[in-house]
Amino acid sequence: MKKSIWMHALMAAGLLASVPAMAATAWTFTGGSNSGSSYGNVRTYSSGGVQVQATAWANTGGSSNTLIENAYLGSYSGGLGVGNRDAGNGDPGEGTNPEHAIDNDDRYDSVLLSFSQAVNLTAVQNGWYSNDSDLSVLAYLGAGTPTIAGGTYADMVSGGWVNIASLSNPGTSLASTGSSVYSSYWLIGAFNPTFDSGNAGWANGKDYAKLYAVKGNICTAPGGASGGKCGGTPGTGIPEPGSLALAGLGLLGVIGLRRRRK
């Protein structure tokens, strides 16, 4: 009989410990608060109790335009667009239609999303596009806070950023990233072959899009996320303290129920 009690207890604990520590939500990039009206401005949004700060970036620095600098993040009815520093200086159409969007015409524009806690971005949606709308979606899995300014897109590849998805012309449809990775930092930009050389030809068509929304899961595990994983220590199979606590509660609950039945 005691063996049966323990078996039920362990089963209940296992079920509780396996419950995903996450909450699904979506962030829509219309309205929101704006800090600044020139290069380097920050737009802030919130959903599901999690805040996200959006900033704009492009490779406009250095003599060969390889260094990344902050840009102006515009807000439109169709979503977020980027105005980089090379308007009229090697990027003649920048800032005018359609280059007020996130584009890869002469320079590669990107939007950095910095979340107040780790999320798994499962889908991305544009609210407007012109010509083509291929996107690069990256997550930061390195240590600490990423530094983008002054580096190159190649530096990002070797500095903790991982290409999560290359989205082929999603238009304005909700496009799945197919990812289970969790991070507090996500970069979404017009397709950049630096991150996916196998599809380098995608950039030839020139992509112009405005980021309207992202959808994902918030990591609510007590230990947060590490190495792209929500809860736990990647590679060890050892549960976080929060999971152990849930298992303990399940065990006590089953034992208590058995006692009341006696």
C-alpha cells in the first residue's frame, strides 16, 4: 500500500514539474511611448506584464559602411520603420517611401527588441511591405547585455547572436519562427546574408517592411532563462529549485489526500 502511495506521489510531482513555466502573449507596435525624436530614440511597449524597448540600427559607420550605428525608429500605422544615418549620403532614398521602412536597400536596417524578461518569439508580423519582405530574426544567447554599437553584423555572429529564422517574403501574414529559444534580446531586420549565406540571393530583391507585432511565450520559471532555455540548467537535466518545489508540493498533496481517506 505504501508503495502505491509513493508511486502516485511521484507521478503527481512529475506532472507538476513538467508544466511549462511560460505564458503566451503578443506585443503590438502601434502607439507606445517614445523617448527622443532623432537617431537613437527608444519606443516602449508592454503586454502580459512584460515591457519591451525597441531601438533602430543600421550599418552606416566607418569608411566602408560596415560599423553598426543607432538610427531613428519611426512609428507608422503599419508598424515600426527605420531611418538610418546615411540618408542622402550613400543611401539616397533613405527616409522616403519605401525606405522609411526596415529595408536592405544600400544599408541593412534592423530593430532591436529588449524585453524585461526572457521570451520565446514564436511569430512575427509586418503591417506593411513593398516589393519584398524577407526578414532575418536573431536571438542573443551570450552572457550579459549585448553591445551592438561600433561592431559589425559579422561581429554579432561571433558574439553570442544566433540566427533563429530567415523568413521568406511573409508579407503581412503572421510568420512562424519555428523557434523554442528564449532570450531577452531579439533582433528583427530586413534579410541580411551575413546571418544566412545560404540564402544570400534573397537580398537582391530589396526588402521593405514595417514591423507590426510579435507573438511569443514569456518565461515565468523562478530561475528565468539560461542558454536559450526557460528554467533548468541547459545540458545537465537537473531541475531548477522552482521545479523541485512544485514536485514537493505534489508529493505532500498526494500524501495528505491519502491520510484523509484513512
